[in-house]
Amino acid sequence: MEQNPYLPITMKLTKNLVETEDRNINTFTLEFLNKQDEENFKYMPGQFAELSAFGYGEAPFGIATSPTEPGILKFSVAKVGCVSNALHLMEEGTMVGVRGPMGNYYPVEEFKGKNLVIIGGGFAFTTLRALAVYMLDPAHRGDYGDITVIYGARNPGLLLYKEELAAWENNPNINLVTTIDRPAEGWTKHVGFIPSITEQVAPSSVNTYAVVCGPPAMIKFTLPVLEKLNFPPERIYTSLEMRMKCGLGICGRCNIGTEYVCKDGPVFSMAQLKDLPSEY
Amino acid sequence: MFMEERQVNVSDTDNKTYQPKIAAFLCNWCSYAGADLAGVSRFQYPATIRTIRVPCSGRINPLYLLKAMANGADGVLVSGCHPGDCHYISGNYVARRKFALIKSLLKHVGLEEDRVSFSWVSAAEGVRFSEVVKGVTERVAALGPNNGVFKVKDGGGTDE
Amino acid sequence: MSSVTEEIRETARQLLADGKVDVVIGYEKGSLPLKATPCFVRTVQDVDKLIWDETCENNLAAFSYKISGKKAIITKGCDSRALVVLLQENQLVKDDLYIIGVSCQGVVDKRKIENELGEIIEATIADGKISVKGMSGSGEFTFAEVKDATCQTCRYPNPVIEDIHLGGTVEVPEQAVLFADVLEMEAKSDSEREAYFGEQMDKCIRCYSCRNACPLCYCQECFVDCNTPRWLTGGVNRAENLFFQAGRVLHLAGRCVDCGTCSRACPQGVDIRALNRKMSRDVLEMYQHESGISEDVKPALNVYSGDDPEAFLVKE
Amino acid sequence: MKISKEKFGQSVDALSSDYRLIAPVSEAGGVNYKAVKSFSDVKQDYLNSKLPPKSLFFPQHEKLISYVKNGKDVTVKNELKVEKTILFGVRPCDAKGLLLLDKVFKNDQYQDPYYYERRNNTVVIGMACKTIAPTCFCSSMGLSPASSEGADIFLIDLGDSYDLEIITEKGKALLGDLGLSELTAQEQALVDAVKSAQTTSQVDVSTITEKLDKMFDNPYWENLQEKCLGCNTCSFSCPTCHCFDISEEVCQNSGSRVRTWDACMAPLFTLHGSGHNPRSTQKARWRQRMMHKFNYFVHNNGDIACVGCGRCIRSCPVNMDMRQIIDGVNKAELVVE
């Protein structure tokens, strides 16, 4: 019999880190229990996995680590429902279930030789982080041109991966722009919503791809800006969220038209989305 | 507080001498204190109840009782303040109407009457509390383990 | 065509033409024999779709709070009781509502006919007789023979609340014993009742058509859908189906208006009404209350009396 | 070719040590597929089952995995259990329904082992319809009351005997050499009559897929579903509806992950944790239902996901009639942009 795609592997929660000041988002570091599991779990930035808190249920989350970070997986999860609450309360050392990797990934092959602008808002930054880390890896950095990251949150306390962001500030391989919605004490970087900051700092659209992830309102207002900057829809990618259960394109709830977000997505280009019904 | 999803299985029929397990929903202001008084006064009563403290008998949702039975409690006891003594003035009066209907419906669908018991026990009635628990335990024990109409077998699966 | 149908169409036409309402919620002829179906008339041109006969079995009060705007509703006795409860529970704005009252002789229970003749191919109703051509034969029934069980014990065929009344009224037959069906069930032994309800619950597939058809099941989140806490598992078996039905019935205790739409909606023919009727009888007997009769009478479970019966208490 | 019912029953019963027999039986809720001890318990005269036989492969409630927690540790167990099965008396619409479900439970990337293990271990014996209900419309869906598509062995009831046709290798392997006899001329005439029968009720689905391609924003959906109660009756009684939910059932330290039927008609079906709902109205949900059956499924799997069994029509409490809705799509005016 083929492998049962409903059967999760168990992984050990080695770190349960409070990520944001409002304590709403934690980052979980999971460790593979054996080499075999890790080898079977071949993934790329942009893919997601179904995380189980045994006794509570299972929910899909984007993988925040890049395959260039061996031995572990990280997930940054907001506290919204029964599974995420259980995960937040989980003690380090507990076993959790993981099914995946699922879905498609950012087209890193297609990005080769191109510049990239990564635009993220709020806690949708998880798989974007994976993408940035993947491209910054010495093995891959040479494949890509300039990398610009525009990342915004409501206030400084809500930015994810603060230490990493600090390191990127001083990394010549990446151009990081962080912004917050309103001025805050001690904040010396950009202030303003992502669409307007993008307009100010975005690189030329020539030979450049854009990857945009964030709350619907942010996406809605950022897309026109990118259009204005002459990014064609084929060169704008985004990752969608949907209520998912099986992650296998069977259970029937995450489709947008003929496409199942879990199986055919979650990464879509704007050109693809234009051909699909606007039901997301 | 975030409500625990975990379900507690209160049924355990492996014991050699059968001791029923009874989910007891006790009002904070009276029966819970009554149970406390029974305890500190060393009035003996069988260790059959699993106490769940509620702010008022008026807070009891019929689903609590159904859920307890579904998860395998052999019996359910609900106890509140005597009519007229409600901390919130009328909570138990409103509850009384509900309770009468719950009791009547459950009997109607075939649940043994003695599995679900209601009483009024004040904070001063330690002796009475122990009497109530003794009585309820005896009657539930006589019925034996819960295989009643609400008991969900094997986590609920029918798998076909 | 019955004169009531004519009157309904005329009234609807007036209401829409005068702009008094945005929509008239009524019945039109369904696609199956002996089946009317709810319809929503918004233009004068569509008014002639409206009908009124013994097949108008749905409780239209269930749509009253789902449809926005000012609406007129064709209202039978039981529908009107549901509207009263909904008004009491602040689910409806009275000013948005225009109640077109019609008296109801009762509705046809198609299942009774189909049990005898198989699926119905054609049927006509004329002069109180129903002629049916079914898959396994033809037959003729008197209306009384195939009247829905709910309607046979109906005590409120005439609307208790209305803005206009169309057609005549129906005389309420005197019932020697109220809730005779419940009494009969009560007289059975515990195990007989358990067996009866057990068999009923075995049929249930938890499609929730009963809940969704019920005008008074309007909870935003039903307890069966709630996942924190999770009251019910997804199991479809006797015990859990009874949990669902009992939970629902207890939530409707003192509110249920005995329209029977739950039982009629059930695709599996579960006798859901038997549970609701039991509660209605208890409420009437213990608290002398019938729901949805008057907006001024407070619902039985919202009030109390110092000397409410306490027979259910433990003896200690 | 012909076999007497008695002899056929004996052959089936002879397999009872290896196979369980699932067949139509009469029960309180109507005729349904249930395990029977012997062929003599099988109900022979039935229009169709109340619920489709899909639950045999895709139960309404099934355990996928179970686990036991021990402190921080957990042991996970696969709960897949399969029995060899003969599924007897499946009507052409339902047999076709199984073929459609086959396409759902296996896509370009995944195969559902729970469904497929059961499916692979089951032999489907189809049965032609001799009576046709006024709500049957399988003839419109490329089937007929005697189409053998989806069956491994196909039977036509001739009274005391069956006209038997082996359709697949699997069917052939099951029964072996039965010693079939020739039909008499009279029986042949009966078989021909059954084979040429069509449903009286028909709808036109010849252009519906292309039409729906252009209808996502059509006003047709606006008032179509107004009377829909949003219950799950149509989905649960549909031989091709397959949406499901996965949830957790827990008792102290052990628990299981189960899947249960779900339906696109329920508002919670697509509700996000954030509160956002991509299909927040009954209009969107009905559009999804129609699109999925008559458009998306065709694009993804090459077939319409409706077999014309008519169950949804018979069981709908408010008389939403699939035939009328299809007709409405055919008649709807396209909005020119």
C-alpha cells in the first residue's frame, strides 16, 4: 500500500517562543525524530503542513523555515482557534503531529537571474521569511539579483523574527525595509502603510518579481501600486489562505473554481488568480 | 479562560466492586459550601461524586447533563440553593422550571429516572448533603453502569 | 383555483404596487405532485405564481428573519404562532412585517400516500378528495385520511396575529383529551419508549433539516456546530443522534409552537415531533403556558412562580 | 446469459467465509445497503436505496488514526481496516456514482487509502432498474436504467432468474464458472425491453459546462437559493457528494482523528479562523454546488458529478429541484461585459 497521507509523523516541540508583544503569535520549533522522517519531508519555501495538537485537532500552517535549515521546522502561529490555542499552551518537549509538506511553492526556479521584492504584512511573513532565507543561503544567493524585503506591522512589537531582521539590516545581500503603521517611541525606520512605503522604496520592475503576502486589505491596496510600477500580473505572486482539512485536494472546501488551494496552491500568480472566480 | 477541548471520561467499569461515578454540578453559594461543610464536619458519604462547581444552578445548561451521560457518567446530580435563597435572587427559580422539563424528557426517552437527580442543599446543610449523596449513590448503584440511551460507545464511531 | 389563492394574489399585488412591502413570502406550485414550495415574490408580474392549498406545508416564519426588507408573509395558524415567538425574542421588527393571515385546514402528508402507492406520479385535489396515480397503483383518499399528524391535533388553525385575514376561518374541533398522543406514549413502559425513540434515532442521518426548517432554530452557532467545547462528536448513532435531538428539543422547550415542520422536513421520517410534543404538554400542564399565543404572555421559561411543581427533586 | 436466483444465491453464499455480503434490506428508514447473513435476506424488489451505497467506501463517520498520549509522548496508529466485500444490487446511477468518487479520492498527487482499500476489496454487482421513478433522470446523464457502467457483474431481474453479464475481470474472478444457460425468447424480449428503457424525466446538460464557464457572476444565482434551508439532506443523499470534515474525538489520554461527512451547504464549511468566509452567503454556496457538479468537476475529471438518481429532489424539504435548476442555467441569459 502507498503511504497513508492522513498519517502524521511525530515531531518534538523543542521551542515554544512568544514571538510578538501582544503574545498572540508564537513560533514553534519542531525537531525531526529521525533521519528517515527528515528525508521524506522534502519541502520548498511556500509550502505548508498540517500540524496536529493531539487531543485538539489539526490545522494547516505555512512552514517558516527554509529547506536550507536542516533538522527542524518552524511555524509561527496566531492564537485563533482550538488547535492554535492548544499549541500555544504546549510545553516544550511535547510531541506534535506533522503531515506534509503540502501544496506548491514559490517558483524559485523561475526567479533565477531576477531581482525580487518580497512584500509582507503582519504575521503573513512566515513563508516569506522561508523564501528570503532560502535565497540568502550561500548555495543559492548567486542565482538571484537584488533582494528587497518590505515588511510592515501595526507596531514594532508585532514584527516577527526581530533578531533576524536586525541581522538582515546589516547584511549587504539583502535590502530590508521595515515599517509600522503609526509612529512609535524609539522607532527610527519607516512609518506608514505598506502600499505607500512600497511606492517609495520598491525597486524598478525591470527584470523583477514581486511576492506579496498579508491581510486582504493590504493586498488589495498594494496590487494597484505594483501595477503602477509596471509589474505585470505574471510577475506578482501571492500565497492564499483557506479553511482546509485534508490538504490533499479531496475534502472539498478550499477550492477557488477548479483549483484546490491546498493542492494546486497556495502560491498563485496574479495572472492565475485573474482567471479564477473571485471567491477567496 | 480558554475552554479545554479535552473530554473527561468519568466511566470506569473495571473496578471489581462497582462504584458508580456521578457528575455533581453544585452551586457555588450553597451546595458546594454544603459539601465543604460535610467534609470539614467529617460526615461520611460515598466517594462517588465528581464535583463541578457552577456559579448558580441557573447556569446549568441541559447540555451539561447530556454530555456527562454521553461521556459515561453513571449518574448526574444537580444541586442548588433552596427556592428563595438564590444569591442572584431568582436563578434557581428559573432553573427549577428547566430541571422539571429535563427530568421529564429524559425519562420519556427511556433514561432510567434515577440517573439524573436534582436537590436543594444550603451551605448549612452538611448532613443533608451527605444524605443526598448517599441516596443518589444507592439508587445509581442499583441501576448499575451507564449503558443508557445517551452513553456513547467507543468514542462515538459507527464506522459504517 | 381557490378563492383564497385569488385573494392572496390580489393582496400581494396591492402591497407590491403600493410599495408597502418589498417582498411577499408565499407558496408556489412545486415541481413534485402534492408539493408546494416557498416562493418570494418581488414584482407585480410574479404575483400569479402564488397559490394556497393543502400542500403548503412549509413554515414560512422560518424565512421571516432571513429575508431582508419589508415583507409580507402568508401565515397559517402555526406560522403565526412562530412569528409571535420570534417577535417576543426580538428576532423580527414588527414594522417590517405584514402578516397575511389564512386559516388552514391542515396539510397533506405525502408520505402516507407514498407508503401505499409508491412515489407519486400525478395527483389532483378536488372537493376534499385526493386522486393519486402512484408508481405501484392508483388510489383516492379523503383529505382526512392523509392529513398530516400535526394538523390532526392542531388547535390554532386560525392565525393568532395578522394584519389582514383572507378567506374564511376554520372551526377548531373540540378535543376531548389534549395531547392524547403524548399520554399514550407516557403510558408505555420505559423500555418500550426507549425502544421506540431508539428506532427513531437510528433513522436520523444528522442532516439538520429539522433544525434548519424550524422557524425557532435561529441560533447563530448551533450547539452541534460548536467546537469549543465540542458537545457532540461526528458520530451518527443512536446515542449521539438522541443527544442532538434532546438538546434541540430542550432548547425549544416552552418555545416550540408545534407546527410539525421538523417532522415534515425530515427526509428519514424521524418522529421528532413526539419529543417536542412531550415538552409542550409538560409546559402546559406544569406552567399553564402555550407558546406563541399572545405577545403579552411571557414565555414559560422566562418567568417563574414560587409554587412551581418540585416533584422532580430527590426524596432526601 | 441466465442463472436462476437460487443458484446465484448459492454461489454468493458459498463465498461468505471470504466475503461479507452487503445488499439492500428494508429497515425503518427505508431500503438501505446493510450487511446480510445470507442471500435469502436480500430485498429483491426495491426502487433504489434511500441513501446511496457510497457510505460503504466513505462512511459518514470513520476513524482515520488513533493515538495514545503518555505525558509528552504520543503513539499514533493507523485505523484503516478492510474486509473483502460483495456489494449486491447497486443501481446504475449509484454504480456510476462510485466511478465518479474514484476520481475524487485519487488525484494527480494523492490517493486516499481508506476509500481505495475498501474499493479495491469490493466487487460491485449491479442491478438494472425495472421500475423508474418520476424523479429519476439518469438518462440525461449518459446513463440508462440498464447501464452496466461501474458494475463488475451486472444483473437484470427476470423473476426467478437473472440475466447475468460479467463486466470486469474482477467480476469474472469472483464467481468463476457458473454454468449459465441461454435466455428464452420471451426472456430475451424482457431483457431488451429493460435495456431500451429510458427515464421519463429528462434535462439537457449538453452545454451546461460551457454555459457555466461564463456564469460565475450571473444574476441567476441571486434568488435561486432563497428558499434553501441550508441543510445537508441533498449532499448526504447524493451518490457523488464527497466533502468531509476531519475532527478530533478525545477521551482522557487517547483519541482518534475522524472524518465525517460535511456539506458545502453549511455556512461553517468554509469559515476561516479569522472570521472571514469566502462563501459567506447561501447564494455563493449554491453556486459552488452547481459549479462543482457541472463545471469544476468536468474540468478536473472529465465528467459531470451528477448521476440523475433524483434523491436530492425526493428528499429536499423545500422542493429545490435539481432538474429545474439545470433548466434555469440553460435558460439563463449571459451577461455581456
